[in-house]
Amino acid sequence: MYLYPKWIRLWHLLNALFCLMLIITGLCLQYSGKGRPLIPFDKAVALHNTGGIALSLSYFIFFLGNIFSPNKKHYRLKYKGLWKDMYTQFNYYMFGVFKGQKHPFPVTEENKFNPLQKVSYVLIMYIALPLIIITGWGLLLPDITISRVFGVSGLILTDIIHIISGFIISIFMIIHIYLCTLGSTPGSLFKGMISGYHVGED
Ligand code: HEM
């Protein structure tokens, strides 16, 4: 099944690289005062800013692609039975996979994501990434950031939202990569993201 057209593979590669770069440089900024840093502070700032601008541009590939291509159908949530389906998939990840059970929601051209993938991809792509990008621009251009919100500094609030989104995206990335090893073979989903073709029924 051809599930990942060229634009998705290009966007995904750029997105993964920029996210990795931003997580590493972001951690260097966060822990800049402790001992010898992995990357010196001023270099980490420059790399983080460049990575943030690059991530914003690459997000447009995803956003526009998902407006103008049929891929958007995979991001439409159907609420009926969603909790039950998510629970079934969660149970599979927790227990079924270790008992060699079959995937409860095998991949088809109409449904390339299982319910947990679908919900997590929608939350990450349409809430967490926009939040981190908008707050990142707010920190990069402090003059455009609202100065006070309910008596609290707008910059501090922006910073807190930025850090929380970054933390969530980092955790997502670790879980995402682990769950991507649970295809027909440990490498099959990664190969699919390189060739565009999904192999196997799960
Ligand atoms: C080194 C890092 C990463 C690796 C190895 C990786 C691997 C993969 C693989 C193998 C797939 C295809 C399987 C599937 O459809 O679930 C996939 C899809 C996807 N990944 Fe990643 N990923 C990485 C980072 C990220 C990051 C940082 C994000 C978002 C912040 C992300 C978001 C997505 C999304 C939304 C899809 C579905 C794309 C679509 O078909 O519409 N990935 N990833």
C-alpha cells in the first residue's frame, strides 16, 4: 500500500531533524548554567533560533499538504466509539503485543492510523506544534508579545507554554519511535516512511 507520498516523507524527515535539533539545543539552553555545556550558550541560541524558523517553514508543508491532499482524511476524528477503540488499542500495546496477538486495527488505505495514533497525531500536529511555534516566535520577537495577561508577565507565560509543549513533544517522540517498532517487523514502519510503501497487514 502506498501510504506516504513524497511530500509527507520530505516533511516528516525535515520535521524529525528539526525537532531533534531543537530538543538538543533547547536542553543546552535550559541547563546552560550547570558545568560544561554540550554546546556553548551563544551557539545554542543561534542554532535553536535557526531550527525554530526552519520548523515553522516545514510545518507549512504539513499544514498545506493536509488541506490540499486526501491525506487529511486520516486526521478526521470520529467520536463514536473513539474511547472504546482507543482502549482496545491501548490494551494491545500493553499486553496483546507481548502475546503475539493480531493488531486490532490493521492498516488499510482508508485507515492508515490506529485510534491511538490518530488522536496523538492530531493533538501533536494541530495543538502542540502550533503552540510551540507561536510561543517560539513570541520569545524570538518579544516586542510583539502581549506584555501582561491577568497581571502575569506575557513573556513568562509564553515561556512556560513553550517549555511545556517542548516537553510533551519530546515525550511524544520517544513513545512514537518505540511504537513505530511494533509493525510486522521492527523495521517495517521505518522502511515504509522511507519508501512510501507500507508492507504487511499491521
Ligand atoms: C527520529 C524521529 C522520528 C522517527 C524515526 C519517526 C518515525 C515515523 C514512522 C516510521 C512513521 C510511519 C508510521 C506511522 O504512520 O505511524 C511516522 C509517521 C508520523 N510521524 Fe514520525 N518519526 C519521528 C519523529 C516525529 C516527530 C518529531 C513528529 C511530530 C512532532 C512525528 C510525527 C509523525 C506523524 C504526524 C506521522 C504520520 C504522518 C502521515 O502519514 O500523515 N514524527 N513517523
